[in-house]
Amino acid sequence: MKRLHRRVFFGGTVLVFIVLAPVIILRAMGFRYDPGGGIVQTGALEVRSIPEGAFLFVDGRPVGETPLVVKDLPPGEYHLRLEKEGFFGWEEDRIVEKSLVAREEPAWLFSRGGSAEFSPGVLAEEFSPAAAPSDSGFLSNREILSPEG
């Protein structure tokens, strides 16, 4: 290889590195190009459900089955909907912040058929009588208690 060819090859390699290195680093840091707002830093949503396998919709668009992490979301508020055959649906609005993963407790889906599908080892949290409405029962130590006791 002639000296001129080596210099051209070396210069081209350095130029490619100088152009691509910042792009790769910014992408790894969560920056994406948004046609409406230029370059923005994105966030993510971690969505889990009990039982697993519920289908997730983000702002009405189908995304996938739980558990999953939805990446590259521009900061903002998103409407989440979970659906699973034989279970009541679940909906909630979540806020995604730049460079953060919005992680919440799993969404509980309740069976339409009357029998619940629970994972082994999952226990209901204890509820305080003060937090329960006065005219309804509340769950305490795995027993349903009426307001009278």
C-alpha cells in the first residue's frame, strides 16, 4: 500500500470516529431525535401485572405483553391500559421523566369469572381500618372484617 493510500485511509477512519463517537455516546445516554422537538433525552416505563401476560397499550398503541420495559419515550404523560382475556381491564396515567425509568408496583387484574389467579408467595398487604371507608369491610391478616369487627 502506498503512503498516500495509508494517509487517506487513516484520515477517513479518524473522521468516521469523530463523527460516530458522539452519536453513539448520546444514544447510549438516552438521547433520541424527535421530529417535533429536535434532540431530546428519553425515559422508560417498566410495566408489570398480576397475573403476567396482560397486553399493554400506551396512548392507545399496542406495545406488548407484561412484564416489559417500554424504552425511548420522550418525557411526558402517557395513558396506559392493560387487557387480558377473562380479566377486568386496568387503566392509569403515568409520567415519564428524562433519563429515568418510571417503575411502579404491579397492576392487579381481577378475574371476571370470580376465581382469582394468584402467584404462590404473593400475599395481600394489610389495610388499616382508618384507610377503609366506614361502611365497607377491610382486609386484615388475611380475613375480611366488617366495620363492626
